[in-house]
Amino acid sequence: MAHRIIKSTFLVLFLSLFFFSCYYSNEEDVYGNVVTCDLTKAKYSQRVSEIMSTNCTSCHGAGLQEAGIRVDTYESMKNLAESGLLLKVLRHESGVVPMPYVLPKLSNCNISIIEEWVSNGALND
């Protein structure tokens, strides 16, 4: 009888530890926004051209300009920024083909950097 009580006690303790120690929460809920996005470097020469080169120039560069759009020069980027098309396609807004095409959206940080560059006048800095 005592042996059965001890086994039952251990089983209850084990199950209690198991069920009460497991919970679901994501890192942002627990710690807030862990990764910070440095918008002080939202300049064409420091970040914008790098983001576009990494994610866009294979289809919209010197060798290939899908839909007649080129993003590998400052002049073309400034025109896209001023027209509003650049941010619309990167944000995946309705009425435009989202870019990068059939690939995941750019990170929120990269989009924020480009938004900051555009809001600061899309300068060649």
C-alpha cells in the first residue's frame, strides 16, 4: 500500500512539473522587440544600394530589367522612390506586383531603412 502511494505521489509530481512548466510564448511577447533596426544608416550608399543589390538586381539590374525597371543606379531608384512605386511593391500593397516576385517580403528592418531614405528625400548620400 505504501509503495502504491509513493508511486502515485511521484506520478502526480512529474505530471504537475510537466504541465505547469510548459507554455507557449514568443520572444517578442516576452522580451519586446529584440532586434533593433538602425535607421541612422538609412542612406543610399550605406544601406539602400546594398539591400537592392542583394535582393533585386538579379531581375532589375544592368543585365536584365524585368518590366523595364532597373534598381542598380541612383537615378532609377530616385525615380521609383518619387513615383511611390518603390515602397508600394516592397510593402506588398494592393494594386501592384509584390517584390521580390514570388519570394518572401523583405525584412521589416530593410523596408524601414528604405522608407526612411525615401522620407528623407531619397538623397544620393
